[in-house]
Amino acid sequence: MEFLTGKHLRQSMVAVILGGGRGTRLFPLTHFRSKPAVPVAGKYRLIDVTVSNCIHSGLRNIFVLTQFNSASLNRHVSNTYRFDQFTDGFVEILAAEQTHETENWFQGTADAVRKSLRHILNTNPEYILIMSGDTIYRMDLGKVLEQHLRDEAEITVCCGMVGEDRASSLGLVSVDAQSRITEFHEKPPPEELHAHRADPGLMRRWDMDDPARPYLASMGTYLFHRDVLLEMLNDMENEDFGRQLIPNAISRRRVHAHLFAGYWEDIGTIRSFFDSTLDLVSDQPKFDFYDPQSPVFTRARTLPSSAMDDAILNRVLVAEGCIIRRAEVHNSVIGIRSVIGDGSRLENVVMMGADYYDDDRQYRDHDNIGLGVGRDVIVRNAIIDKNARIGDGVRILNEAGVQNGESSHHWVRDGIVIIPKDATIPPGTVL
């Protein structure tokens, strides 16, 4: 993919990445972190995908708006994105703050931008690009600007096709033959979905007709002319882009759709996170982290190579710094600094790894249960969050077929067992 990296794009646009709300549907992965900070693909964070899209598109004035559980995200962004002194650009965190003008925290996505405007406008942008920080996709943002100018649009909404399973959790869009948006319905209930199907004839014109994905949905990426955004934000009723601002703008402004035919996944639920992560080990993953033309950037770590001793691995992605001893791992993603002990077997597992290695004190403080997976452990269809300690002989199989539940040291969501961050599972436990 060849990205537009022109000087005009860099100087005329600023990107504002939304750090997400409480992330309740992705809980417990969002118990201690915001959605964009959730680890993905063994070594990345979700926000790395969005920031990398900006960098490859030549867009390097980037703000990240945060509010809930923001410490982990702030730390990752600060440690990762540092442009050199000869490069014009920044990735800057804007945390929710109380000011003389308001003592309230962010009330929605549009309100978050409104309360951050004094910082955003300091860059004197002509165009403001609002983006979600928890979506997996690869997009040339220069083409969004090109179409925006060609259509003489005041607002451009990036849109893609989705199926029945995702439609109710997104904003659904209707367009005319000039790609102008005529209707916008935020998260319609399942019983109303059929009325919002995209016109197959129109979709065929843009080679986007797909019977398995009959709905055209907003990707949560919006390009505004600065003055238009300021005017819309002056209306204090516009607290959220999807619920109020975009629907209100359709009858008053030239709002067009940028139709995106590539892969994109909104990581909104445990199931979507689990499935999209395990897809990375398939023969032809839908999203390619190995694209040499547009790699995904993340924090550089000085970790050793992973070590495997008499291990069996099949369809496995292993990040750096791992130790796997005489274990079997199938169809799984193994994150940085993961340790898997002798005789253990993992199948369909997303293991996020660890932030550190054990030292003698840490090991003693956890009743001699080491970081990672111990010996003779069996895990199937599960997510093991960072810094978890799983004792010898543990069985995590959900043999009862529980769909949703929780205990003192684990959760089940959509039939997937989640071992939360920093959890310790005693030896011999059966989940």
C-alpha cells in the first residue's frame, strides 16, 4: 500500500484519537486499563494500529484523549512515540481535566473533543480527524482527505460493511449515489436492523456488495473541516458523535461517506477480541501484521529471543522473551515474557505475557507460584491476562459450558474463560 505523505497533509490535519469509555463489554480486560491499551498480537496495544495508520499517512500531529483507566495507555504512548528533534510532529496525551470553564469530566466522544479544543486548536489545523483507538484496520488517511476535498464535503464519515452480528453495536448509514449520507442510526436494536440494510445496487457500484455483510456502518472515524466542527460543538446537546452530532449534521451539512472495502474490526466484546486475535495464526489472517510497506509500530523492548525446549507448537504466534519447556501449544497467541512449564498443553489460548520476570522476592510472595503457566496445566478456549500465575496441575476447560459467570479469580464471557491481570490460580484448581 502506498500512503500519501505530502507536506500539505501533515500541515493541514490534526488527528484526535479517542481513548475510549469504560469499556464494559470488554471487561475484565478493561478492569485496569482503557480499551486502546489492551494488548494484542503478543506485543502490541490496540492503539498502536491507529497511531501507525497516522504515521504511514504522513499525519504526525496526534492527540490521544483519555479518561478512564488511563495510566497504562499514557505510559505506553509516552514510552513508544517519540519523534526526533528534526521531525515536526508529536503524539500527545490529553487527559480529562477540570478547568475554570467546567468541572465535569467527558460526557461523550464529542464532549471530550469539545473540552480539549484549546489544545487541539493550538496546532492551527484546517481539518480535524477524529479516530477510534480500539479498532483494527489499515487505511490510507490521505485518500480520506482527497475524497473529502473532491466531494466538497464538510464532514466525511469512514464506513465499512458489517454482518448481522455486529450491526446493532455500531452506527448504521444510508447513502445516495454520490456517497452523501442520508440517514444515520446509532446502534439500532436487532428487531429494527432489516430496515437499515444497505442498497445492494449502490454497494455494487463501489464493489462493496456482500450478502454476508449487508449493513453499511460507521467506523468511528470522522474528518471535519475545522470551522464546521467548532460550530457543531457549540451546540452543547451534541455530547456524542454517534448519538447526536453526526445525526444532527446530516440535514444541515454536506456529510459524505468514505467507503472502505478493507478489513476492519471494532474490538468491542470479548468474543470479537478473542476471534480476531486467534485469526492471526490462520493460514491467511484477515489483518497482516507482517505487511512490510506499513508495519504496525510499538514500544521497542530489549528482550532476549524466545527459548523453546522440546516443545510442540502448531499455528502459534510467539512474541519475544518467552520460555516454553516441553509443552504443547496449538492455535494460540503467546505474549511477551510468557513462561509455559513442562507437560502443559494450551489450545485456543490468548496469553498476554508479563511486564517483568520473577525475581526471588516476587516468587516467594506468591506462595512459590511462578509467573505464567506452571507444570502439567491444561488450558483451552481462554484468555490469560498479563502477570497471571497459574499453578501446577490447573485445568481451565469450562467443561460445564458456562457462557457468562465469574468467581474470585476468573470470569467467563461468551463461553471464554478469562484469567484477569495479576491473578494467581492455586495448584490443582479446575475451572
